[in-house]
Amino acid sequence: MAFGSLQSIISSAFPQGLPEPCIAVVLKETLNAMSYLHGQGHVHGDIKPENILVDSDGSVKLADFGVSASFYGADHSTGTNYTSATAYRVAPNGGGFKADILAFGMTALELADGGSPMSGLSLFLESEILKVKKRYQFSDCENIIKDFKNKKYSVAFLDMMGPCLDQDPAKRPAAETLLKHSFFHNCRGKDFLAETMLRHSESVEERLKKRNWGLGDLLDPNESD
């Protein structure tokens, strides 16, 4: 996946957030992966831009299944189980499939805004997790997005994202349901992503070359490899 994670692409080339047509492509491909996983009884447990990878042809893949778990005989529809690897994505009132949906909504926010509205919170601290649950009313999407630096996002985008952030897991839609939302009706494909987003981005190899540029001058020329 030559261009690495969405997080690295955004931080290096789109600090104010991705254009909405690019967001639609990325989110649709992520939902396709989530729909397949959930259909197999699996929860990803750590949906975020860092775990969504992009290849040179615009292909999008969901990665990092280190915290993924299978729940059998559990009530996935209400999310009675809990899995999350990132504190500010902890789902209120339980985990399971619907925790992935909340994390998907948070990912949509990050792609639009260029960063998470909660990313300043320390990770893995119980006190910070409690602050998140107490402070943010996820059911009121307007209160979260009002601080967006970029105000050009459509009603369809906000309407798709809002229910994903509901505090009540039962009110969060399934991945398969989200794929049918009008926001994705005119969604472009991977070619569009390659021609737009990737044109303004550097591949992982290019970023590494820049990072290591001049390193050879610091090494002893007489030292063998």
C-alpha cells in the first residue's frame, strides 16, 4: 500500500481535511470492509485513519487486526461487548459491532477536519475516558461539527455521520445500512482518488527518502556496511 495510512496523507498534504468526494470514496471502501467483517462475526476494534491504507492506484484497505475479536452468542445489535484500542474512541454504553460504527463516525470527522476533535486526550487513561463519555453528547452531531475549520460539507454527509455518533448503540446504523445512504449514491471510485488525493500526496517511499536525506553525511565514510 504505497501511500501508507490516511493519517499520514492528511498530516502531510491535507491538514485542513480531505475534499468531500474523496471522503466518500474512503468511507465507502471502509464500510465495505466493516460490513464483511461484521457479517463474519468479527469486530475490528480500532477503526481510525491510521488503520486505513491507500495504494498507488487509489485502492483502500482496512488494516491492523491486532485488537480484532470474534463474539459468538453475544448481542451485537446493541453492542453489549467492549473493544477499543484508542481512548477517545471509546463507545458510550458498550462495544461490539456498534462500537466500530461509532469509531467510523469519528473517522469521518477526522477526515473532514484534518484531526480528531478529541485527539488531545491522553490515551489509555480511565479518567480521560470518563471525561469523553461525560463531555460529548454524540447524539447531537451539530455540537461536534460546529467547530469544523472547514464549513463546506453537505447535508448528506452530516446526515450520514450523525447517527453513527449516537450515545445509544441501538440507534447507530449497521455498516450495511450505511452503504445505502444517499451520501454514497454518486460516490466515485479508486481512479478518482488516485487522480485527486494522491496527486497532492507523497508515497511512503518518497517520505522516507526525505526523512533520511543527508543521513549519509553524518556517517563515517571509512566505516564499512
